[in-house]
Amino acid sequence: MTKRTLSRRSRTSLALLATGGVAAALVATSVVPASADISKTSHRKPTVVLVHGAFADSTSWNGVIKELKRDGYPVVAAANPLRGLASDAAYVKDVLAGIKGPIVLAGHSYGGMVISNAATGNSNVKALVYVAAFAPDKGESALDLAAKFPGSSLGEALQPVPWTQPDGAKGTDFYIQPAKFGHQFAADVPRSTSDLMAVTQRPVTQAALAGDSAEPAWKTIPSWNLVATQDLNIPAKTQSFMAERAGSHVVKVKASHAASVSQPDKVTAIIEDAAARTVR
């Protein structure tokens, strides 16, 4: 991969992509351990695996988890490392390998990059669900897709922070400036919640955003795509382009980038639709 530098434009793109973004902060206890043997339970529905994106953690799915579990779905909310696309995808691939039976795999924002690579070669993954997410083609990075169409205002909200890797090499983490987090990422989320999300956000590395995708799983696995029409991070035009290219079943929702937090019912509905149509 050719090394990319952070020009003003790529910062904006970087940004655009970065948002996995939202960390709500409620019950983590509703998550089934990744190692759970679903075949030994009474569940007959597929396991739903949820992958968060940048500036978030698994609690950003809490509202969705609650509804899925109410409807009888076993759920695993994977901890996306946010360190590099290849390594992040390898980690989630291992999580998937520990789950028995059919899987519906959903990703938010940068999490879409990860699920597109992690699902490849796993015959248990029956459907992919992109929630305001990137759906890359082979050789594309989040930065590439972020720069494809105008409309993101995320770049100016980013805060770069240098960090030292275990081997001594230098890297760059990206955070969202807390004062700008609510408007930029979660404009339709209550202020009390978006303030928590800003404080608990997890950074993403420049390397992760610049990582090139391998052959994406959406070319062989049916996909669904929730397009957030009020998204200030990944413009709706970009989301729609990727959804059309992938031949996804598309649902458009008037929501910010933090759709899984502001409208968990709509996100749950598209996941359950994917499950109903692909798992018998």
C-alpha cells in the first residue's frame, strides 16, 4: 500500500470515514460472549454480530441489542480494535469462527470496512448489514471512499494525537474534539447521551483509515444498507453509491451518523429483515 499523507483533503476524508461513531453507555451485560455455543441453547434464530466503528465502542449498539434480544436473537457485540484494517478484520474473523450456526453480521461506519473483510470465506455468515457504513471494493480504503463525494464536515472536528507502537514506531490516533462531537456525530441524540459518547470515544489510527480492502464479502453474501440521510460524516450520497454498487437492499432513514443510538428500532428492523430473508 502506498503511504498516504494527511493533506487537508485527506483529513476531511479521514474524518468522513472515521466515525464508527457513537458510544452510548448503557448495559454491556446484554451481550452474549463470543465463545458461546449457540447450538446448545434453545435459540433457533441466527446470531447477530455487531461491529462498531471509530470513536465508539460496543455500547453504541445497546438500544439495538435490547430489541434484538427481546425478539429472541442471540447477540455478540465485537470489540473492534481500530488499529489497522487487516488486523481488525482478522480479529473479527476469529470472533466469527467461535460462533456456531448462521450469522447476520452488521457494521457501523468504519465497521463496514471490517465486516467486508472479516466475513470472507465464512459460510455461516448469511447476510451483511451496513449501518451508515463503508462498503469498500477491493483496493479501496476508508480515505478513498471518504473523498469520493463532498458533504462531510468531519475533517475539521478531528484531533490527531501521536502514539508509540509496541515496536517503537510512531503512529497517529484520531479523536473527535469533544465540544464538536454532539453536532457532528449525534445531532439527533439527547445532549446528555452525546456528552457521554464524546468522553468515552475510542480513537482510530491513521493506518486503519488508510488500509486497503481485500476482496469484499458483499460480492458473495447478500447485503442490506441503512442510509442515514442527515449524516455529517459519511454523506448520504456516498452511502447510496456504495449500497447501489453492492446491490444491497436499501432503507433510508432520517438520522444522524449515530443511527444505532438515535433510532435503534429502525436499525433493528433492517437487521431482522436480513435475518428473515436469508436464514430459514
